[in-house]
Amino acid sequence: MIKFIKNVKKVLPYDRDEYIDFFGDHFYSYTEWFGVSFQLPGGYEGGNISETEYLEAYETWFKTVISQFGNSSLWTVNHDKRDLEWFPNEEDNLTNLRTLFEQNNIPDKFKGALVFTTDDLLMFSADLITYPVAVFNKEGWLYSDLDISHNALPFIIKISAHCNIDLLSTDEDLLMEIVNKNSPDVFIRRGFGCLPRGEM
């Protein structure tokens, strides 16, 4: 089951405005978020990471994180700060995701969220974790990060345009349990939000 939802705030299990405020410049949010960034060596310093290298490192790890929540989970996928057109260009990439839109008669200019079952999210994992680096605006600037949120828990997987993936939650214990179970040596872990910044 995959749904296309225009009202993103309605399907998120957290307050999106407070989430954006917390990670903005002013920290006005009353909600505290904890975060751990999983990064490849060199990526944090601006090194060039190929798509092949990126997928080899992250895809299996991403699937493992998703799978531990069980098949009954639903996941909301949306642009992180504001709702944008899903496909602002006609590049020959993200084939499975573009086909999904076409098969469901959803225009490329659709703005909103996609809701996936765990099984469907696993099927589209490669396209979703490469989305931010595959989609650019006309000026060539980075388009948007993707947030993948669990339907019932305050847990977000942020797919970054900077070739890293972050795990976030308002529940520090939940976050650290997931982080500690899913920390292969290939990644450098860096805390942010309410966790101490820097390598963990």
C-alpha cells in the first residue's frame, strides 16, 4: 500500500513546525530532538562520494534499520522543511519512483507526502536514499533532504543531500538503542541536536 497525501502535517506523528524551529537558527522549539549522523569517511570534509560507493554503504544498513520496526509499520516520506514538487526535472534517474508516480496518475509536480508500508519502503529504498542527490533545481543548488518518519513513534530517518543519513528522535533512549544496534565500522557517527556534537 502506497498513498499520496497532500496534507503532510496531518500524517506526521510530531509537530513539524517545532521540528523545523528546533533545527533552525533560533531554537524556539519546546521539543528537544536528539540526532546521530552516519557519515562516510571523507564525506563530512566535502570529499566526493560516488553513487555506487554511497549505495554499497547505506542501502543494506537502511533496510536493516527499517526492518527492525516490523512489517505493520507505516512510514511517511516528505521533503523536510517545505513541500516541494517531487520531480522538478526530467532526468533519467529514480526510475522506480518515477514509475510509481506514473502508474498512480500522480503528476511530477505533486507536493505532499508518500506513505509506505515497510515492505514497500524496502522496495523503493535505493531511489529514496539517492533522491536528494539525484534531484536538483534549475540553478543546480541542492533541492531538499527527505524525512522518513515512523507512523507511531517520534523517529525520523533524514536522507541528506550531503551524502549522509541521520537518525533523529525526541526519545533519546529509543534513538540510542537503534544507533547501538546499527553501527557498522564503515560509518563515522556524529551527534547533534541535544546530543554532544562531534564523533561518538
